[in-house]
Amino acid sequence: MLKLLSVLITISAIVASHGVALSSTPLLRHYAEGQKLTYHMKGINENWHYETRADGIVKKDSDGSYFEEYGWSRFISNGQAVTLSPASLDFRQRLTLDPNHKPVLPNLTQVDLRLIGPITDLLTFYVDVWLAVRTGKLTQPGDHCYFKQGTPHSWADGNHVLLGQSSIDFSFALKDINRANNTATLIARHLPPAETQVELPAEWMRKPVADTPNNWVTVQRMKDGKFLGAVGKEIFNDEIVLSLSDGRILSATMDNRVQTVERECTDSNLTQCSEPKPHFIRRQIEITLEH
């Protein structure tokens, strides 16, 4: 579950200082309070296939900015319906495409572990669009920009995932404006920065796994009391289709690849470990707005 969390406020401050003209981009969201949205999500995480649903409603904050509040339900794991816990069903996720709204980070400590991926994947799509709009540089098909970030973001839940960080830069391109279909298509790529900033708790994690500095790391608590440490290179390729009428996300796809090595360790410092094993992770996510 590899997403954009703790860097949002930092990104907001950096891009806000640029003083860009946001009204020039066709990706800008035009909100109507009370509007309801429902997304159907399908995911493949290696051999795990799942589906779930997010139901949202547009709300207006006290400062006049807008956000969307989502609840999650109807989770299907490998073809079998899953009964989510009351805490997971009561969980509400706040997302926004309003460039004037401050991002809110989700509290993942009480939700079902199987929901963390969908929650953070939906967040990723929203952050991609939100940040692309904030750059103010995507106005015509073919426009592109590169945003250097690098600051690590976390998906650790503190229980199962003790450390989970990814360090990325963003590459955005306005692929297409289709007036006939009334859509705009955004391409967002998450790429390793020239210098990674992720926390690497063990010396063996510093050796590059691929052709760039390692920009992805995780330490997980295993059921037998051991710890699984893994490190490697992560990239995202996201394609997001938006409505030209109001900037709603109509559909989106994600191809997330991580080339890693992992070791089972008897200590949390990852010093007493088995031999490293290569592990290639590929996650494919798609969401569709239901009508």
C-alpha cells in the first residue's frame, strides 16, 4: 500500500508559493455542495484480486472550500464477499480536488488491513489531479511538467507495517482534450528522485536493487514474531480521465511496480536475517465513476 500521505501539506505550501493562475487549466474542479459520487474499484495485487465501492458526497468547509467525504463498503476478496468491521464501515475518508482546500490525512489505524490499499490508492488519484492543477502548467494537450518532491511519504499503520516509505518525484502531462466526449486525460508518473530520502534502517538496504537509488522500503511484523524487511525501486504510471464540465474524475488506472529484495529477520533492526530474495511486486488498480 504505497501512497502519498505525509507530504501533502509540504507540497501545498511549495506550490502555493508559485502564485500560478489556476483558472487556466481544464482540469480544475467545479464543485456543487451535496453532489453524490460512487466509485467502483478493482484491484490486482500480485495474486490477490479484489473489488470494493466508495460512496461520497461533496461538502463545503467553514472556509468556503470544498471536499468529498467517502465511506467504503461491498468488499470482495478473490471472489468472496468480506464482512468489514464496524470501524471500517464507519470510517470516513476526506478527499479534495479543490486547490484551495487543505489536504487531510486519513487515520488508517482502525480500518481493515485489506482496505488500506484501496483507501490510499483513491487518495493517490486525487493527489495526482490536485497537484497537477496546483502547478498551473497544464493548459493544452501536450503540456507537461516535472515536480521535484523526494520527501518520503508513509503508509505505515504502526501495527502490521512498522516502516513503509516511498520517495518520489512527479511527472505530469496533459495527454488529451476530447471535446466530443467532454473529457480531459491526465498522465501522472511517480518516479525515483536523483537522491532518495527514505529511511533505510539496515546497511544491506543501501545497495541499489535496480538502476536508481532505492526509493521504497518496508518493515513488516510477521505472525511468527519475525520481521520482513524489503527495499527497492518503485514507480507509478497513472492515467486519469476527468470531466471537462466540472472536473470530476470519471475513471482512472494505476500500474504500480516495485522491484525489491527482501529478507526475513529475527530482530526489528534487521541485522539477523536470511539471504536476500528478489521479489517483483505489480499492482494494477482501476476506478470507474458509477452513474
